[in-house]
Amino acid sequence: MGVWFVTGASRGLGAEITREALDRGHSVIATARDVSAVLEAYPHGPDELLAVNADVTEPEQLTAAVAAGLARFGRIDVVANNAGYGLVGAVEETSDEAARALFDVNVFGVLNTLRATLPTLRAQRSGHVLNIGSVAGFATAPATGLYGASKFAVEGISEALHGELAPLGVRVTVVEPGGFRTDFLSTSSLRTEPAVIADYATGAGPVREALASYDGRQPGDPAKAARAVVDVTESDEPPLRLQLGADAVERVEAKLDLVRRELDRWRHVALSTSL
């Protein structure tokens, strides 16, 4: 059995991944800004769980969490970068403060966690990095542009990291979930920009309205998502990208079709610029 390091383990998909890994006999170093929810879920243990308070925007807290995990379990086999939150608002409506705060968690939090954990995986010449992205990081939409941009960044980081770590025996997968019935659309995980520009009522407005009424109606089962995430770490040839949910598959296929159509239509222009 392996040792998991999970960020954002107190709720949502992170909590489900923690539960699934423990149920399969793995050990888990579960980190969160407030791990009381983790401790409430497992009030008497188990011995395979180490819950640590760690904010992904605070590198020294992550370093301490890794040290505590290694002291307890001796190794780390899977790093699940799950901590993050959503942001709703048209690009122009989104304040600089909100955009930077989002990237601090969704992007720089991932980088901080990688810097804390990768020395261990590299030394072991084994392990698996799971970056929990979003289908919005492959095909975004109006009113979710900044959130999508943060997850696009996770895609780029993951793709490069895949090539960098493969020679060292460390695997990388970026997970692209669609809508799952977690608390992601609640106020604890989703922030909405208060500024509304009337000109964007047609473009961003419908998405704002849809997200406001979508909580609790998402088609995805988070327990099944967690099983799929743990399953992929047991594969001999795990994918670089793992879509979760029929809605995610549909959006990825539509984006691929669009890119192919536009590439074919404008190929002559692209090729005309060669020397």
C-alpha cells in the first residue's frame, strides 16, 4: 500500500479521495487550512491517517506537513493537488485582487506543494502526481474565464512536469472533472464578483444564472470520481489527462472539434508565414 499527500482534504473531492484511499488500505497525509472536518470524519483514527493544518499559500507549512508525513510513514507515493476554489465573473468584471487571490491558491498553491513534495518523489525514483484541474481548464466559458485560466495554467504545468519527471520514474496526471455534487458551488468554494457590467448580460449573464441554480444538481457522483482517481494511480500506463463525467467528455470533444475545424480553415494562413 502507498502513502498519499492530499491538499484540500477537508471537503469536496479532496475528502472523497482521502476516504477512498484510506478504505483501500493506503496511508494519507491529509492537509487543509482547517483539518477539523477531516478529524470529525475519522474521530478515532485510523492509524493510517495523519491530518495536518497547512495552507497551500504558505510554503513553510507545506514543508512542515511533508516532514511530519515522512516522520510518520517514511515515504510519499501519491501527491494529490486538490486545494482550490472557483470564481464567477466576466474577465473585465474581475478585480485584480480577486484574480491574484485565485491564482495564489489554484496555481501558486500547486507550485508550492510540488516544491515541498517532489524532492521526496525524485529521491525515491517513483511516485505519481495528481493535479486536480477542471474541464474548464481545457474548454472554458463566459463568466468563468479567470477560474478557467487558473486551471489552464495547471494543465500547462502538468504537461511540462510529465516530461520532466517521466525519466525519473514519477508519473503525472491532470484530472479534468465536470460537474460533481460536492460543495464546489457553495459559498465555501465558489466566489462571485459583485461587479456586474450590463454589456455582458448576454455573454456572461446566462452562465452566472446557471451556476447560481446548479448547486446540488450536478450530474457527477463524487464518490465515483474518487474511485476513478485512485484507480488511475494503480494503472501501469496512467494518462496525462483524465476526464471525469459525461459533461467533461462532451466539452472536450466539442473543443477538439472546434480546434480542428479552425486549424483546417486557417491552415493556409499559418503555412504562408514560413520562410
